[in-house]
Amino acid sequence: MARGHHDIGGLAGAGAIEVTEHQLSDWEILADAVNQALGARGVKRTDEMRRAREEMDSAAYRDMTYYERWIASIETILIEKNILSKEEIDKKLGEFKTKWGEP
């Protein structure tokens, strides 16, 4: 079985794993809270999150940070389950950018 783009553990050139403690950004804390809340409400499961990450475009996966992958996975699941539409998400994102600027 071929390795997926997400399966880089042990590969030469994959780089060292960052193990130092670091302060999470506000948006990372919020991403974790949203993830936990959706799990507690039964909206998404761990296996769905893993599948969404595994099915991501390889280049997008490599370009994203850990919590950006979470957010992208949550977005995918919410769209798949018809809880939110891509258009609704994009509209709200546009409102945030207008109010607060680019992240």
C-alpha cells in the first residue's frame, strides 16, 4: 500500500518533529474548542476528521499548519453533512476579512 501525503513519519527529509512547548494563538484555541464542541454534539467523529485530512490535496496539506488542517477538515465535514454550504462559509469569511482584515 502506498503512503498517503499525510503519512511522512520516518521518511528521510521529513524534518524533525517540533516538541518544544509553545503558546497557542487565539484562533488555534478556538479551532480546538470548535472541534471539541462538534465532537461532543455528535456532529463529527475522529475518523471523519482523519479521512478529510487524508483526502486533502497534497500541496494544500503540506502548506497548512496543524490547526489549519483541522479547520479545513471541519469545513469539509460540515459541507458534506449539509450543515453549512461552501457559499455560507465563504460569505462569513468575507465578512470577517472586511471587519478585521487578512489573517
